[in-house]
Amino acid sequence: MKRAAPISAANEPGSRGPGLLAGSLKQQWKRYRKQLKRCQHECSPRAIHAFRVETRRLVSTLELLGGFLPSRQMEKAQRILKHHRDAFDELRDTQVQLAAVGGMRRAFPALSPFYACLREREERLTRKTCKRLTEVRTGRLGKLIAGCRGEVEEQLTKCAPRRALAVLVRSVDRAFRRTRQLRGRIDASDTWTIHRTRVAFKKFRYMVEALAEHLPGIAAERLAALRQYQTMMGEIQDSEVLLATLDKFLLRQEIKPGAAHRFRAELLRRRQRLIRVYLKAVDQLLEFWPLPNSGAGVSPAQARREFEPKVSSV
């Protein structure tokens, strides 16, 4: 992984005008609306995934800028965004399960009824989700985002670029410390502990991606490593959800016990293999933050000294 380049006065966040970071929020809002409209026209797995990603990125951008925002205003916007994202949860899980089971149908033909059940569920959830999407309104959310942009612009006029960087770094540092704390509680026998770490890591990862536009030195290799680390945890969670879905199906359907047992045993082996792969790489997390020689090593204490006394409203 390449070492990050140092920050100079010419490329510090805010050095190209106080609207730079607020502009990032505006761009992310546009990307979010674009993917929402796409999902309203098609509920394909790709469209749903893109919308969920842009939703998380918008939430994380707000979190990154949280040091410049009233907490109540930011939390209102985040609650609405979470509500919009959650509308896709069941459909997204079903589509992921269909892809996994579809790739195993040849080896386990007796489980075709399970695949058919997932297909029927996908069709039902697609109709339900598409109907809900037509009812989504973004007017209130748009006003909240616009208000956040205005607040960021106002606050950035009151501080120098270096102090603005300190506030941003403090937000990322807080997300990273939370992820590292949960990583220390991971229990290989309890996939829920990995899932909790994954949820926290997502927030950290998307905050780093948002900061990458303003902090030179966050190389493409680093962003790819963050994505791969998240993927390893995501595959474990997907396998856990698939196992739970299969167990519910087996309680309701007549499937030959032998075939059901072999299929479930294979899913368990795959899950354990995914857990082993992740645990071998778990400490890669410690390489992701702080960035070496980038200025991102600003401590939270330094951020408080440099920023809070000068901008009391933040």
C-alpha cells in the first residue's frame, strides 16, 4: 500500500474556498437522488445496491461534517435516509440469496424448491418495494440537506483550512476508534460480533472516501483495500442470513432430510471458511488509520485546541 503524500497549504481542505466541503455534500445529494430515481424505474439488484451505497455515503458525509452541524439537524436527515435505505433490506437479502443458491443448484438439485421459493419471494418483494418507492418524497430531506450545506459554509468562513481539517479528522478518528473497539470484541463463534464491526466499519470507510476528495494521499489502493475488507465481513453476514432463511424454509416444506442436511452442511462449511479468511486478515484494520505523513494524524485533543475555542457554535 502506498504511503500518503503530505498535505501542503495549497491543498488543505477549505484552501480552495469555504464552499468546497459544502459542495461535496451537494454532489453526494445529487448522486443519491440519481440512484433513487433509477430504483424507481427498475428494482434490479445492481440498482438497489447502487442506491444503498449512495445512501450510506450521504449519511457518512453528514457524519464527516458533523463537527460543523447542529446535531439535531444532522440526525433528522440521517433518520430519513435510514428509513429510505431500510425499504430495500428484504429484497436485497433475497436477491443475494438467489445468486448464491442459483450457483449451487447443479450440485444440489433436490433443493430446487428452495430456489423457487426465493424466486417467488423476490417477485413479491419487488412489487411491494416498487410501490413503496413511488411514495418516496425527498422534499423535506432536500431542505434538511440544503440547511446542512448552508451551516457548513457559514462555519467554514470562521476557521482556517488547518482547523477545518482537524475537525474532519476528529470525525473519522471517532468512527475508527469505534470500529477498532468492536474488532477487539470479535468472537469467531458469534457472527453477530463480526456484523457489528462491519456496520461500524462501513461508516468509517465511507467517511474516508468522502475525505479522499479533499485529502491528497488517500490512494486508490487504500480505497480498494477498505472495500475488500468490508466485503469479507459482508460475505459472512450474507451466509448467516442465508442459513437462517433455509432453516425457516425447512420447517415449512417437505424436503428429503438427507439432501437438506448435505446442503446445510455445505453452507456451514462455506461460512466457517469465510470466517477463517477474515480472521487471518482482521488486523489489516490497524493499517487503515491514521494515514502516514498526511496530516490525518491530528489528534482529537489537538483538534479541540485548534478549532473549538475559535468557533464556539460548532
